[in-house]
Amino acid sequence: MEKKKIDWSNLGFAYMQTDKRYVSNFRDGAWDQGTLTEDAAVVLNECAGVLQYAQTIFEGLKAYTTEDGRIVTFRPDLNGERMEASALRLEMPVFPKERFVDAVTQVVEANAAYVPPYGSGATLYLRPFMFGSNPVIGVKPADEYQFRIFCTPVGPYFKGGVKPLTICVSDFDRAAPHGTGHIKAGLNYAMSLHAIVSAHKEGYDENMYLDPGTRTKVEETGGANFLFVTKDEKVVTPKSDSILPSITRRSLVYVAKEYLGLEVEEREVLLEELKDFAECGLCGTAAVISPVGKIVDHGEEICLSSGMNAMGPVTQKLYDTLTGIQMGRIEAPKGWIHVIA
Ligand SMILES: *Cc1c(COP(=O)(O)O)cnc(C)c1O
């Protein structure tokens, strides 16, 4: 297989149309067998459920080339499981996780020429999503749905070195108690756009959202979970029912305990204890873990002792170990690496 002629190391995070995508339709109470297609366009009735009442969910994962030249994805079964949970919460039919992993495999195989080479830092980003496709005007779930997966090559996250982020404590809320914060639904992102545009205008990289109930506890950012490190090297990650269960964060917690022998606490994290932490990172598929250097709470600056120049030492170890596992340089726990080719 000959790779596409792409300047892998200069790719950004943008959509590039690739050759094939997977489509399956849900009609009359059942999913069809699904197929790969070259057609990137979706044609919908003007009254489609997704257009009127935002009945749509998604996932994000990446395929990449390991040190020994295999094409793999990282824990796609967990994305499939999470998408099942998202579907149930929005009254959508479940696309079974076994079929999800099969569809991921088909899309990566069909677009193998777009999987960036080992060492480029780039990856093939996969976007599974599902939406209500038939006309819905009264407020109710759609009867017909489409599940799709497309992929697009994306560039290295830390281009030109790691720069710790400056984030601000947001006055907006991300997810209500007992709401939809724990599922990966487009609606959680639509309402975060004003908050992130406002934060960027004020010079911040990201928002830190608090629990809307009491506004005293740390939740997450718009698209990444928090991981903190105490001065005595304990890893602390916020626990809340309205946080999206990041696969990266769950994997880093395992790595911290089982590979690095660190103590890990999953518990409520108070805004007022932030000043006591030594390191802070944002966990998600794209960056694995991005260091935070400074948190600004209404003018009050909380500077992490790891500083604004590099990752803190524990964050760095977590990053090196998880990326080592992903790239095949360090032995992975059983079932973490899904080999495609
Ligand atoms: C997708 C997402 C994450 C990161 O999850 P990963 O599985 O690690 O990619 C974190 N927070 C939110 C709100 C998300 O949507």
C-alpha cells in the first residue's frame, strides 16, 4: 500500500476528505448491514430530528502506526461502549459495540494510505457519529437513524514543543446535575461555544468548568478531563456524575497505579485546593495529556509549581508511558491495542 503524498508533520487539526467512510442506517427497528462508501455527503429532509432537536452523539479515536509498522487503534471497545451509553441517554438505538469495532476496523483498512507513518507525530483521527434522520416536528425521538464513521489525518498535537496552557475558571456551566455531561453528545458542545470563544477573546486557552450545583468543585474543560498531581506525587482526578468519562484519563489512572506505582485518588476536587497542587494536565485522545501552567479565577492567578515552560515531572512520566504503550515501545495491558494491519 502506497501512502498518500501528505506533509504529515505539518498537518493541523482540520478535516481532510479521505477515500472511504462507513454508513449504516436504522429503519423499521433494525440496523442494516452497513457498507463503505465514497460519498461524503449526507442528504437529509429539512425536518430531520438532528436538525430540529439536536439528536446526535459522537465519538473520537485515532489510528496510528506503531514502532514495528503495525496499524492499530487504542481501546476502541471503550469508545463503542461509551457510544452505547450516549445513545441510551438520548433515546437513540444502540449500535452494538462489536459492530462499532468492526466498522472502525473497516474504515481504517480502507483508508490505510492516510494513516501517518511512525514518528511523524500525526495520526488518523476517526469520527464515529449517529443522528436522527427522519422528519420529527413534535418533540420526540426520531424513528430512523444513520451511523457513520469518517476519518481524517491530523497533525501532531505538540507542534514545536509543549507549551503549558493558561485556563480560566468559567462563569458559564457545562453540564447540569443529572443532565447530559457524562455522554458524548453534540448538544454539550453547542452550548460551550460561546464560553470558549469568550475565553479565547480574553487570552485563555481553555475553560475550567465548576459543578453548577455549588460552583465550588472542579469538573472538566469543554473537551478534556483534569488530572492533578499533589506535591507528594499523588495523582488526583475529579469524580462527578456530570464529567465525560475520558478513556485517556481512565488509561492514565491505570498507568499511574500499575506502571508508575503512584497513589491515585478519584474524588471531589475543590476549587480552593487548586493552589496546593504541583501539576495539572488535561486528558483527551488528541493530546493524551496537555500540561496546565496557570489557572485564573476571576483575576486571582494560581500558578502550578511545574511552571510555564514544560510538563511537570509526573505529567511527563504519565505522557511518556501512555504514548510508549500506544506506539508499541512499552508492553500494553491485555486488550488495549487493537491491531488492524
Ligand atoms: C471526548 C471528551 C473527553 C476526552 O475523552 P477521551 O476518551 O479521552 O478522548 C473529555 N471531556 C469531554 C467533554 C469530551 O467530550
